[in-house]
Amino acid sequence: MYKLDLPIDLKEKAAIERRRRAEKERQGRIFNAKHRQIGIDKEALNQQIQDRNWMDDLEQKRAAAFAQDSIRNDTIAQLLQRRQEYDTRENNRAVNEFRALHQQPSAQREWDINDPDFLKKDMPARVSDDDPRCGIAGLQKFQGEDLNSRARNKYQQEQLREWSRMQQENQKRTQQQQQAADQLFFSKQIELDQRAVELQQADEQCRRDINKSIRNYNDALFGENQERRALKKRQEDYDNYAEMANMASSDLLTENPDQAISQFGPHRVVPDRWKGMNEDQLRRIREEQQKQAEEKKRRNEEEQQRENEWNQRRIAEAKAGMILEKQIERERRENEHYLYNDNQRLSNEQRNLKAYLDRVVYTNQPTAAYFTQFNSSSR
């Protein structure tokens, strides 16, 4: 009914065989203690570190060589640049010396045309009126020119001197007139000053007369004021004496007790007139104070009695508390004793159970076959 002799798939067989072979190789690598490695390869790492250090040293040497080469090239370039600058300066100096010695502007062929001082060195077109170079075609001499300028200038100078002399005479005459006017002004001023002095003297005399009359009036007024003050003082003295007499006989100084009775009732007094209590009032007050002292003493005795009762009650409660604490302590010790006995019983039971297990239950000891089944696969 069922066909059981089917051929095995070659691919599956090859895969199974490949896995078996890989498993054996893996077991050979893992179970071989000589070739098995656990952790990292320290020798390989050390070799890598040495290679890296060697490369770093090589790179540093290479960089140092390049640096030395760069420094040498820079030095050579600086020397060449200095040499070139020196040659340039020497050439420029030689050129300037040649120009200064052999190429002066005055040695040029066109110097008479380009000379900036040519006009300064040349003669003017007309030196004087008798200059023979001034011909008809030169347009340097014309009719109507002022040929007598020297005589005219001399005449003008004499005229200026005459005008100056006339101005000096006018100034002198003006000064004389001014002096005469000043003399007249000074004389008039002296006359006015004398008049002012006379007026001032008259004014001072008038002031003295006025002050004298005012002083007389003030003296009379002072006497009148003195009389008025004396009269006023006598009146004040009389009033003071009368007031003193009234005060001496008044109810205030005599301390009349009837004046302190208020209009609102005999039990009320006027505060500003009250002079104190009488003997009857003082006696009633002392009796009231005595009653208050006795009442206070009675209350203190009652308070002391209540305090004693409370103290006795607290002592009784403290004794009851101590008895209760002793009873609780006794019960606690009994509970601890019971718990100790119970623990002893449980300990004996566990000890017996362990002995039973060791003697009866745990009797099957493992053999060598039990340990060989471990580490038999690489998985």
C-alpha cells in the first residue's frame, strides 16, 4: 500500500554530511586544548603595536626631513632675495649718480626754452623813456605819457607838508579854545560846590532843631508812660492782694468736703474738688479688704485640698500601672518560654527528617557514566 523504499535525496544527504563534518571539525577545534584560544591574541596585538610605532617613527623622520629641507630652501630664498635687493639698490644708485653728473637740465639743448627763470634773467621791454630799443614799431612809448612824474611827485609832497602844517595850527587853536572852556567850567563848578556846602550846612542846622524838638517830645511821652505804668502796677498789686485773701478763705484751700458732693447724687463726687475720704469711708474700705483677704485664704485652702486629692489619685494610678506592667512582663516571659519549647520541638523534627532522608531516600549515588554524558557535543 505504501512505498517505503524511496531513494534518499542526494542534496539532503550532502547537507547532512556537511553538517556532520563541520561538527567534527568544530569539536576538534574546541576540545583540543593545544589549539584552542580563549580571549585575544596578545602576540598579534603586540606585533601590530610595534608596526604602528615603526610607522609613526618613520612618519616623524620623514616630516623632520621635509622640515629641514623647507628650512634650507627658505634660507637660500632669503639669501637670493637679499642679493637681488642689493643689486637693485646698487643699480639705482649708479643711475642716479650718472644722472647727477652727466644729465643736468642746464646741459640740455632746449634749456633756454624750458628755463623757468628765463623771464627773470631777460631785460624788460622798456628800461626808460630814452631806451634806444623803444622804436616806433615796439609799441613801448606813446604820446600823453607822464614824463614829468618826478616833478609832479615833488610838488605833491610839498602840498602834503603844507596841509599838515595847517592841520597842526588848527589843532593848536582848538586846544587853546578847549582849555579856556575848561577853565570856565572849573570856576563854575567851584561856585556850585560852595553853594552846595552852604545848603548842606543849613540842612544840618534844620535837622538839629528837628531832633531837639523830637527829643523833648519823647521825654514828655516817657514821663507820661512812667506814670501810667506806676498806676497800673498799683492796681495789679491791689487785685493780687484781694485774690490772695479770697483764696485763703476759699473752699479749695480750706478743703471743705462739702464742695466735692456732686449734683447727681451723694454717692458721686466732683474729681477736681475731692480732697479724700473721711474716716467712715476708710473704715468701710478696710472692713471690705479684710473680708476679701479671708475669702482669698479660704479659696487657697480649698485649692490646696483639691491639689492633695489629685496627688493621691496620681499615686494610686501609678501603682496600678506598675502592677499592670509586671503582669504584662510575666505574660511575655511565659510566651517566650512557650515559643522556645515549640522551636526545640520543630528542630528535633527537622533533624529526624534529615536523618531519614539521608538514610532512606538519598541512597542513589551518581556513577562515572553520569558525568561522561557532559561535554560530548560542541553545542
